[in-house]
Amino acid sequence: MPGISVLSSDKFQAWDAFVLSCPEATFFHRAGWQTVIEQAFGHKTWFLYIEEGGHIQGVLPLAEVNSMLFGHSLSALPFCVYGGIAAVSDSVRIKLDQAAQILAARLKVDYLEYRNLQPFHQDWPTKDLYVTFRKTIDPDVEQNMLAIPRKQRAMVRKGIKYELQNEIDQNTERFFQAYSASVHRLGTPVFSRKYFQLLKTIFAEDCELLVVTKDKNVVSAVMSFYFRDEVLPYYGGGTDAARDLAGNDFMYWELMRRACERGYRIFDFGRSKQGTGSYSFKRNWGFEPQPLFYEYQLHRAKTIPEHNPLNPKYQLFIKAWQKLPLSLANLIGPHIVKNLG
């Protein structure tokens, strides 16, 4: 691929400097994801970039997932909600796109996938299953509280009334306790402890763990990413006590309050599948859905993939998974989810 380079560790700093400065780039374009995906899941990565005059002009982080169950793909970027190309010009963008298509053909994947915030290849098949929720944080804490619709605001105040406590944790264990219990109730396989430990280690202070407790018992927890002036709660969940105590409502409010006081401007509630409980929950907070453009260039595949819990063929699996003991689900789950992306 003439003019195209593949990221190596000596270029991490230059790559991240470009990502920080490029308006199109997101937290999920950061170089650290190369290490996370390779070490947590064992997938081959292809983090492509173009450099001119000693300065990076565009990046495209790609990872190859090859699974007997779910197929063979090249995506920007699996395990991330946003991705695709970030570049300073159309010419650089086109070169990176062409390189990705050539690579996908050479690897003989089923499909090449871009997870875009804005449409790029409108001639490719696209999936409109996901939307994202982003909203400006008011500089005044109380104004953010008042901006929450009345019924949802009552739930936040319920958590405050129960005198829930919250603190920043440097260890992933209490977070994992709340997160794994939550996804198990949904019938979804859990990521490994190693994955979350890597995220915290690699992204350090830009990856934060907020834990909510009642009488020193874990109620809920969230892992959030910070990028430029944005905060993105990415993984979260609650124990069985969370619903009665309004633990999740209180948790997201505390995250927003803390971000406001630290001067962050955007609260990115992340993606949700349309028609799901998390979609409704975010709308109840006064957030409006914004489309995501997941675009697919089909190679060996005939149709775009539907590897998600809303697919009817997974309903029996979900019901069976919910009946598994949590300890067994946490043991088996990481071997399944690493192939989903």
C-alpha cells in the first residue's frame, strides 16, 4: 500500500497528537485501542495512517475479527461505537479508504465496516439499528438538574433521598461486580476482567470508574471515557438493589455533575439500539437520538451482519444465558463476546 503506514509503538504519541487535533476523530481513534484489542481479544489490528512532511494527515484504525460463529470482518473499529476515517483532507481520506478496501480484499473478509458519525459511503449498505445520544452540559450544575424532564428528575432525587454515596475507584473489581450482574440479567455475555483492566491501565486518567454505594455495598458503577471536552459513560450497570434505590439514575447524574464542575461541555450518553430499554432511558433524560452511519462494503458476505440481541434467532440463547449462574456466565462469556466486536 504505497504511502500508507501501519502504526507501531514508536508512533503512538504522534498518532494521538493528530487524533486530539482532528475534529473528525473520537476517543475510539486513539492509539491505545490497538493494544487493547490485540491483548484483550487476540485480534490482528491494522491501524493505517498517512504522513506528509513529518506530520500525520489521516488515520484509520482497523481490526480483523475472524470467528467460526460470527464470520470474518475488517472493522473500524470493533468494540467501539465510533470509528472510520479521520483526516485533514478529502484526498487523504480517499487514499485511506482505498487502502482499507484493498486490505479487505487481500484478507478475503466477509465485509469491511466503518462506524461513522457522518455518512461517507452512501452507496454502501448501511445499518440504522443504532443511534447515539449527545447533549451540551450547562456550565451551571442546577441548570443541568432542571433540564432533566420531571419524571426522570424525580428518580435522580430519589437516589439522593436514599443517601447514596459515590466515589472514584482506581480498581475495576467493584465496577465489574455491578456491570457483570447487569448484563447477565439482560442475557448478554460479559467482557473479561482483563479487558476492563487494560482499558483502565492504558487510558489511565482518561478512563474513570465511578462507583455508587449504599452502606458500603455496591449499588451501581460506570466506566467513562474523557476526550477533549466530552465525557462518555461507556460501560455501566447495577446490582439487584439498583432499581429500588434508583442507583443508575443517581449514578449518571453524579457523573454529569462532576463533569460539569470540571468544565466538560458535552455529555455523550453513547449508542443504543432503537426500541430498547436503554434507548427509552436516555430519551427520558431529555436526550434526542442522533443517527449513526454503520456502512458495509460486502466482500464474501451477501448481506450485512445481524449479530445483536434483537435478532430473533438469539432469543433462545438469551433466555438460557439468563438462567446460568453468574459465576459460570462470567467464565464462559468472554470467549463468546470477543468474537462479536
